Amino acid sequence: MISASLSGRLARDPDQLETKTGKPMAAVNLAVNAGGRGEEQTAWVRVICFGRNATRAALHQKGDMLAAMGRLELSRWTGDDGTERESWQLIADALASARLAQNEN
């Protein structure tokens, strides 16, 4: 298991979903700066949230900064065109942002 902390900007508004059992779930796409010194490079990471974190993620909108901590996983699949693809996703245990700080005060 890889534990990770990431911060970045939301690429779009959160996707609000429900699990099969009806519990809240949310997914956000984060643009994370992955470049080195003086280098700009963006890594795209999908953050998956459940329960209270899903409700908290849904408070955000495109462009907001968000930090997420949790389990990092590499997801692999075959696209519609037959191409093998992969992407990183983080299953969030905790979220932090200025928006959350304002709502909790």
C-alpha cells in the first residue's frame, strides 16, 4: 500500500455519486504540480471520497485548491479503442482546504 498526501486544483466540479448501498461518494480530478525545480509538469490524480469526505468534497468547485491524504493506487484498463491505459487514483482518508476551514468555523 502506498500512503500519499497530494494537493492541487480541481479540474472541474466534483462528481457526486452514491455507492450501491446508497452512501455518499464523490470523485474529483486534481491537477497536481509534479515538476522539479523550475520545471512545470502536471500530474492528474482522481481522488475518490466516501461518506463524510464525499460530503466535504462536494462543497468544492472547479479551480479550488484541495489537499487529500489516503491510499494511492494505479488503475489500469483498456480503452474503447483497445489501447492499454493507466492513471493514479487516491482513496481519501482526509481532506483539507480553505473552503472546509471556513465551513467548520
